[in-house]
Amino acid sequence: MADATERLGEVSLELPKLTVHSLRDRTEEIIRDRLVAGALVPGPTYTIRSLADELDVSPTPVREAVQRLSGEGALEIVRNRGFRVVEMDTEALEENLFMRRLLEVEALVEVSSRIDPDRREVYERLIDEMEQAGQAEDYQRYLAASRTFHLGLVAELAMPKLTEMIGRLRDSARIGRVTRETNMVSGNREHHALVDAVFRGDGDEVRRLMIAHLDHHRHEWSDRPDGGESREGTAPLWRPRPH
Ligand SMILES: [Zn+2]
């Protein structure tokens, strides 16, 4: 994770600044990163104490962060023992995708109408980073670059609350899921097409591509090793346009 950030640092990206004011906020961000990266997974009960030791902080900020994350539904507190990661169910995933379609897709359409052409290089470099991570089958590195890519695009609008909200939605779709992308290579082909459409200012194409891109989360879900049985026979709340 650390070296991915370093590598991305060379790109001199102006990343959306998630305000990190306190130790609690910082601790929460670290736990969130671990959840998104799949370093904390559904199943085991984690203790506050062992996580605090690992992060080299006192139990208080960890307890507060866990409480906040449990309020979001990402974690579940196990009384007197610690916490567990909540596995995201199909309905929650559909809701998440619905919200991202409302927010993230339209944000990108807006970005395509006003982005500075000079910014293209930043996104080309992130695509290269994802390419290399895909070839190395380094999922965490891919994920870090993918997050920077997608949130970086949204952040071009300079609407920090929107960027933060979309960031939270993206992260929570990763939490409690099997952290294995079915196909990093084809995912990255879509990033190429998306960047082309964004910098051409083709809002309709951006919308079409981004809806299809989001829809792949559902495919990833059904490709889970357990066969995604829980979603059998469950109709999604919405269907993307055919493409
Ligand atoms: Zn992507």
C-alpha cells in the first residue's frame, strides 16, 4: 500500500483532501483503508486492543473509529470482545450502485464538459500504473491506483463534499467483499475509453461507459467463489442501459 502511494506521489496529483483533523479521524482512515484493501475481512472477531497495538495508538481512538464505522454499517460491534466486518449483501450493493449512478456518473459527465486538457497526462499515468499492477497481479496496488483515478476525476469539479461522498460509496462497496477483481485487464481497457470520452467532452459516451463500468461490480459479485448464491433469483433494483 505504502509503495503504491509513493509511486502515485510522482504523478503530483492534487488528491481530494479528506480532512484529517484528529487522531480519531486518522485512525478511522487507516481502518477504512484496511477494510477496502481486504486486510480486515468478514468472519473473525477483531479486538480493539490488538488493533490499537498494531496501529500503535491507544484503544480510545480505535474504539471511537469502530463506533463510527459501525454506524455506517461497515462493522458490527461484538459486546466485550471487539468487532466484526459486516458482509455486504446484495440489496446493499444494489443500493450502493444506484447512489453511485446518481452521483458519480453525472459528476463525470459534468467533468467532461470542463476539464483542462493538460490534466490528461495524470490519468494516462494512472492507467499505466493500473496496467502494471494488473500484469503483476497486484490487486492492492491496482485498487489504490483505481481509487486515485476515479476520485481524481470527480475531484476535478472542486466540490469536496461530492468527492468525499463518492469516495465513501466506492469504499463501502469494497468492504466486506472478496477482494479479487475478476479481470483487471479488461477493467483497465474501460479506463482508457473513459479518459478518451472525458477529454473529447463527449458526455453521452461518458455516461454510457461509466454506467457499464459500475455494472461490473455486480458481475464481480456473482463471480464470488461461493457462487454468489444469495443473489440467485433476486432482481436488481435498476438495470443499466444496454451497451
Ligand atoms: Zn475503474
